[in-house]
Amino acid sequence: MSCYLYDVSRSPMPPRPAATRVGADGKVERRVPLPMVQLSYLVSAWAGSVRDEHQLLGDVLVRLLTQQSLPPEHVGASLASSVQIALAPDDTNRPRDLWTALGGSLKASFRLLVTVAADAYPWEVAPPAVTEVAGSASPMSHDGA
């Protein structure tokens, strides 16, 4: 099996909400909303025969169609969101263009979209919470001044 990353773009999904946590030093930290990123992969099989390639692709498709997100035990790093997976339509013909550009023969393949939050912003110490408001007031004059 071969997974070729050929496109990275901002996902149309809304950003992950802003988050807060307590840091190692006990201070409250916050992070702004994280943008979602979409990774486009071309998935193909390389085997001794076309029949074997189709069988491999079929096996992978069956497993992908039963999942909407990558199970956490298959994710190697701690991420700010789940890893969502989906099959994509071939509406732009980019995979076929890719095979031509690489000088190879057209192979059976499909597009896989992977969407994940981009860990783009650092955690920052949050400002202290407002506990009281101090001020003074004076009566207003009734003469319009």
C-alpha cells in the first residue's frame, strides 16, 4: 500500500474551540481556537497483479468505511483533536493528474481526507480572574449640565 500526501489545506470545518487548562505550575493557561487542517492522500496498491492490487484496496476500503476517526491507539502523538478520516470524491481529477505527472501508468486508487486540528498556537498564562470592581460614583446634577 502507498499513501501519497499531495495536498494540505485549511479545512472547511470550524476551528476547535478555545481551551483552558491548569499548567504544571498551577496557573491557568489558555489557548486560542485551533484551525482545522485537511490532508489529502492518494491511496494506491502495488502488487504483482492488478487483481491483487484491487484486493488490497478493497480490504483497506472496508476498514476505512467502518471508521469516521482514527482510533486513539493508532495515533502516535498527543493531538489537540481527533483524527477524522473520510473518502473523497474525485471531482477535480487531481489523482489522475498526479499519475501522469509522475510518468507512471494509471493505477487503481482513491482519495483519503484526513482532518485534524493544527497545533498552531502555544498555551499562554491566562490573566487573573476579576474578583471585585472598585470605583466611586457621584450624583449627577439635574440641571442638564
